[in-house]
Amino acid sequence: MAPLPYYPVNTFGPLMKGMVIGGVGILHVFLAQFAIGGGMLLCYFERLAQRGREADARKLVDGYFQILVLVSFVIGALTGVAMWFTTIQVGARTIGLMVDQFHWLWATEWVCFSVEVVAGYAFVRAGKRLSDRARLSLLGLYAVASWLSLFFINGILAWQLTPGRYLDGGGMWAGFFNPSFWPSLFYRTAVAMVLAALAACIVINSLDLPREPPAGGSEAARRAALIRRASRFAIPMIAMPLLGVWYFLVLPADSRAWLLGGSTPMTMFVGIAIGSSLLIGAYVLFGLVVKRLYVNAASAALLVALAFGATAAGEFVREGARKPYTVRGVLYSNSITPAEVAELRRTGVTANDPYPLRDDARYPTEQLRRGAKVERALCDACHTINGANSLVELTRTWTDDQLGQNIAKLQRTKGFMPPFAGNAEDVEAIGQLLRWEAAGTPAAWPDTTDPKTLQQIAKWLEEAGTK
Ligand code: HEC
């Protein structure tokens, strides 16, 4: 029997599903990486303070922690919940598969997160009253727990892109320690440290540093000393180019080809991610570390914004490089498995679709309604009708033959699309839907049931194959 489409079936208007999850995901990843780097940075400054190496280090630790907790516990937790909320609407089957394969590891990640929350909360409430040892232990616990949560979630996300030996029956651990596990873990750790250091530069500018004899120098000099320490903490970023190359080399060859010009948007985003990272790197290493420049709060905020841009572009590329899969080799982006395509070719993709269409009354004919269901089942993950990556615009200038052939041979039209998982009537129905939408949704639209056309489409489907 043909598989049912997964519930909930939802659309987000002109916003592409992939963009909705991508948008929430980028924000969440950015905040989470900041929180992880923050824990490490605070350990570093607390040690400086306890060894008497940096007079104002403790002020930074206490000031920074307030912000860290606010950002990571409030906004980080909210966007984390938003991730679950959107992901079950956008890719219920993908997230279901991920939970199914990795539930124990995921549960471990949650334990780490809970430890992080408890340690963080305890530090905020009691940190100022604790002994040096207890302070450092609590900060250490916070830092280790948050880095471990990265360790676990990183394996699960990397598995989606490069499942490696998991595909040959290697099981959970082979999936977890997959080819991009280590480059991605180290790269993200370096990013986390840079983000934390940049955020520290903002906090340092907002610290209240009254002159405290006998140690107190001028206020500007004391801030500059803290900035120098923070910028040194960002030095691991010199490993990022190498880690980036390593990451790139473990990608499958087709994904690599898209990044290198095969897909212009992807190549541009790679360029933006590399360009902004190099700018930040040059500023921090040459400006702050070598030349010992001072950075004020506004400029530091601008650097953080640039880092956000680099993160967004990088995450976009990582998500995009996975197409046409959400789990490479296992599940296509439209929640259909490679093995199900052949069956859906026979039954048609709408045969078992029990869900009503949104705005059902909009469509004047059954064929157009079918087209809308086909679009929802097979294309909606990466396209919309009239909004982002609009199907109407992509096909507006095509002849009927081009339309039929390119949809029937979808995986040959562009390598980042899955094979068409429906029958000839489905191809014709979505083709008519696109024509009707392009014509401005007129009230009457003729059915096209010419057997010759359907035969031709069936032949194209046959030629394209199901892989
Ligand atoms: C895995 C994501 C994904 C899925 C699923 C998907 N597409 Fe695409 N499609 C893309 C991307 C990405 C492009 C490239 C857009 C561009 O070049 O601007 C594209 C391009 C196209 C184009 C233009 C091709 C060209 O050569 O100009 C058409 C037509 C198209 N898709 C139709 C469809 C239809 C119809 C479906 C559903 C049956 C579908 N796509 C499913 C990702 C997808």
C-alpha cells in the first residue's frame, strides 16, 4: 500500500517550509553556540581572576553571566521549543526518524542541558557568595555540560548530511560518529569561542569600573586589558580555515560540486560565509590581538552582527548541501523514502491522502485540486506556488512539453530534486495547476485528459526511472 502523507500537513503561505525551519534554526544555533563559548570564556576569566592575573576579570564574569543566562535560558530555550514546534509541522517524518534512531543520545543531550541550566541558575543566585573553588567548579560544570550538549546534537545533525557507514547497516554509533562529526564539532567549538569573545567585548564596555586604589588604573586602560584577554580567547579561530576545508572534503561529491558553482545561490552563500568570517578574523587577530586596538560596544555589536550573517550563510549551505534528502540516502526532503517512489508511481501520490486542502473552494475543478495535493505532497518542502522559489515563476516561460517532461524527470532536471513520486495523471495535474495559477486563477479551466498526453508523460516517467 502507498504510504500516507505524514500529519500534520501544513503550509506557511509565501514562506517556503524549508525557510521557516531554517530561519528558526539559524537563530537557535547562533544563540546556542554563544552560550557554549560563553561557558568556556567564563572559566578562562574566572581562573585569571583567581590567580590575580587580571584585576577586573571577576567583574566581567559576574556581568557576563547575567547576560548569558538571560540569552541562553530565555531566548535559547524559546527558540529551542520553537524548533520542535516547527520541525514537527515541516518535517514530521524526519524528526520522527531522528528521534527513533538516536533517542538515548538525545536523552543524554537533554540531561546535559538540564545540568547546564541548574549549574547556571545556581551560579546566578549564589555565585557571589561562593568560595573560589566552588565558583570555578560550578562554571566548569556549566561549560562542560553545555559543550557536551553540542557534542551530542552535533552527531545527530551531522548524520543527516553524511550518514556514512550507517547506510551499510553500521547502526547508531556509526551514524553518530559519521564522517562530518569531528570537523563539524571542532568548527562549531571554534565559532562558539569567537562569538563568546565578541559578546564579551560588548559587555566589557558596559561594565561599571569605578577607580579602586591601589590596583585601579585609568578606566580606559582597565577595559583595554580585558578586551585583550577576550581577543586572545578567540585565537582558536585561526584553525577555522583548515577545519572548513576538512569539513568540505568529507562532503559527498555532488554537494561539493554545488558549493563550487553548481548552484549559484549556494556558491554565493559560501562566499558570504567565508568573506565575513575572514573579516572578523582579520579584525580580531590583527586589530585586537596584534595591534592592541580598542573596540567599543557599537563596533563589537557590529562584529556580532557580521558573525550572525556568517552563521546564517553557513547554516544555509549546510542545510542546502543535503538536498534532495533530509537524511542522505534515507529520506527525501518531501518525506518520501527512496524505496516508496516506485509504489507511488503506480498508485499516484494522492491515492491515500486523507487531508483536506486549505482553501479547497478556490479550485474550479477536481484536476486542479489534485494538482494542489501533488504539490503539497511532493514539492512544498522546497517550493511555493507564488512565493519563495515559486513554481509558477520557474515554469512561466516553458512550453507544455517542457513542463511535462521536466516535472516527470524531476531528478534529471536538477540533481537537488528527488524523483517524481507519482503517476502520469499527477504530473499532468500539477502542470495544469501551474498553468492555471500563471493565468491568474480564472473561474473556469478545462480538464486535460487526452490519453496521448498521459502516455507521453508515462514514457518520460519511465525514462527518468525511480532513483
Ligand atoms: C529537495 C527540494 C526540492 C523539491 C522536493 C522539489 N524541488 Fe524543484 N527545485 C529545487 C531547487 C533548489 C531548485 C532550483 C531553483 C533555482 O535554480 O532557482 C528547483 C528548481 C525547480 C524547477 C526549475 C528547474 C530549472 O531548470 O529551471 C522546477 C520546474 C521545479 N523545481 C519543479 C519542482 C516540482 C514540480 C516539484 C515537486 C514535484 C519540485 N520541484 C520538488 C528544490 C526542490
